[in-house]
Amino acid sequence: MRAAFRTIIRRFVRDRRGNIAVIFAICCVPLISFVGSAIDYSRATQLRSKLQAAADAASVGSLAKASPGFAAAGSMTSDGPIPVGVTDAQNIFNANRSNLTGYTLNSVTPSMVKTGSTITSTISFTATINTMFLGLIGKSSLVMSGTSTSTANMPLYVDFYLLLDNSPSMGVAATPTDITKLQGKTGGCAFACHDTSKSAGTSNYDIAKANGITTRIDVVRQASANLMDTAKNTQTYSNQFRMAIYDFGAASATIGLRNLFSLSSSLTSAKTAAGNIDLMAVAGQNDSYTADKDTPFTTIFPAINTEIASSGTGTSASPLKYLFFVSDGVADETNSSTTACSVWPGSYPLYTPTNRCQSPINPALCTTLKNRGIKIAVLYTTYQPPTDSWYDMWVAPFNAGTWGPSPNSKIAQNMQSCASPGFYFEVSPTQGISDAMDALFKKALADARISG
């Protein structure tokens, strides 16, 4: 018996067939802990990702243009927190996590602050998830946290001043077809002068009106009205854009800068005022008021300079300033210098008796405004060359004697020099003026965002 027992014991000790089961049993505990930990961490990561997505949605959504916070920022005159934006961010976060389970939200901290023209929305959270497997190694929960920050640039506030040349030369028929038609009705004159010395219905102005002939001032009037609609449809805030409209006066008797519409955010009223833009009236040839010198750039520009405050930073309290100058670019004014038109360099300026100077605009007039940070957008309504002896003698030499844009036109060159870089448009066809004015407006907004 003893010998048999010893034999059994020796065989048991030498037997290796059950080792795998024993080793597996010994390794099972750490293996299960490792796999369980991976499961717990995976659950925690998934929940954190969903909570982070909710935070991202809250920070971005609370800055949407239609959001309460964005609207409130527009009415703020100083920097600081935006409480209504904080509430909105909290609500968006809660809505996006409403279907999540398996965690405890410890804290959520939204904030929204306006600094200059920038709004910053931040939302932070912490949450706890109870573990199943990590508890085996003494970790019964995991704490998750996250932060999302978004920024938005507020739309800049811009004041637009329209300076519209309504001098008699803007009564030229708008297109070659209109020129030919008007000349046929007037015996050769392509200018629809608003001559009040003539009996009703007999002035070229009245003839053009009666025969449906479009003049340059008609196109400018409609383009200005259209611009108000563009501005109204573009603005984010109801008072983001303000408009003012000026011309050169209702009549030669009262010539000088005239305020047709004072600076206002009421774009509907501005559109109504734009509908009143009209050609300057004169009291006959060589009238006693100005002797036909009805485009006095050297007095108009200093006057508009005093009307426009220095450009600001683009906030509601300090708007940016843009001057829209629409003209055919030819000065016709008194020059009291002993050398007629001596302020104009080169040989292109022309002179007629009584100190009358007809010549391209002096770009230096625009420099004063530009030096104050005011951007000048120039819409050059190309001076149409009618078959007219006065034009041929006094204007054609510095207009290269051709219709349309010309690199040799001193008028075009000086008008471009008047404009701020990138803000010069030259148009000839009637349909191009409104499009060009809208293009200048949109370019101004793009420039404001870059500059701001």
C-alpha cells in the first residue's frame, strides 16, 4: 500500500497536463481587470465626446447672427459680459445633452463677453461616470471635463456719405442712343440743361423729360435709391449703416454743398430722399449767379470735409466713414489766379474768359479727407463726348477725344487718384452705374472687415 501511494504521488507531481487551466485561472483576474478598464475608459471617452459636442454646439450656436447674444452685443456701447448670451449657451448645451445617460454632470460654466468688435463664447463642463470594472482596483468613478471656445466678429458700423455731382454737365444724355435722340429734339445739343429762363416745356431738360430721354442724373438718382435697398438687405443690425446724401445745390443761385439727407440709419427715408436727386437749375446761358461755372470742386470738397467726422474703429459709437463721390470729373469754376488754372500741372487745363477754369478734378482735394482716415469711393461716370463745339474746344483735349474709358484721359486719371486704393470704378453704359455703386458698397464692407 505504501509503495502504491508513493507511486501515485510521484505520478501526480510529474503530471503537466493541468497547468494551462491553473495558469489561466491565475491570469484571469488581471486580464479581466484590463479588459474591464478598457470598457470603462471607452464608455467615458464616448460620453465625454458627446458632452464636448454639446459644448461646441453651445459656444458656436450662441454666436449665430440670429442669436440673442449676438443681437445684444450690437446694442452695447462698451465692452463687457452678455448675460442673455450666457443663458442661451446654457440652454443649447442642455438641449444637446438631454438624451445622454450614465453620468453625473458636476458643473457647467458658460460665459459670453464682448471685447471691441469681437464676441467670445466659452462653455466648460465637468462630469462623473461610475465605473464597473475599475472598481476592482479601487477606482469606482472617472471625472471628465471639457471646454469649448468660439469667437465671432461683429458686423462693423459704417457711415456712408454720398456726394453726387448734379451740375449741368450731369444733364448730358446717358448713352450714345440718348445723345443722338436728344440732339435730334434740340437741334444739336446733347445737354438737357435745366434752364429756368425758358418758358415751361421748352428747356432741354423739359424736352428730355417729355421724350423719355435718360440723362446721367436720372441714372444716378435710381442707382442711389437702389443702393439704399442693398444696404438695408445687407445689414445685420437695424442701425448698422447710416447714410447721408449731398449734392452741389438746387440751383446756380444757391450753388454750394447741399444736404439732401442728414446722416441717419433710416434707410427707407434715405431711399425717399434719393428719389429727389435732380439736375441743378440755371438761369440761362451765362446766368448772373455763376456765369455757367457750376462745378466748384475747390469749394465743395472743403465743405464736405467739415461735414464728416474722422473715421472710427467700426463700433456703434465710432463708425467707419466712407465718402461715395459720383461725378463726371470735370471742374468748371472760378480761378482768380493771374495765370488761369495755374493750380493744374501740365498743359491739359483750359481757360475761358472771366477767370473760368474747366479742367479735371484736382486729386489734392481728396487727399485732405483721406489723411483723416476717410475712405473715398469714386464712381466716374465717363464724360460722354457729344457732337458739341464747346466740348470739342474745352473738354476733348484732356478727355482724349474718345468715348468710354481711356488710358489717355486726364479726367479718368485724376478721378482714380482721388479714390482710395481699390475704390475706383469707371462706367459708361446706363445699366452699369447701379451695378458699380452696389459693387463699391460691397467692396467697402469687405475692406472694413479687413481694416477692422
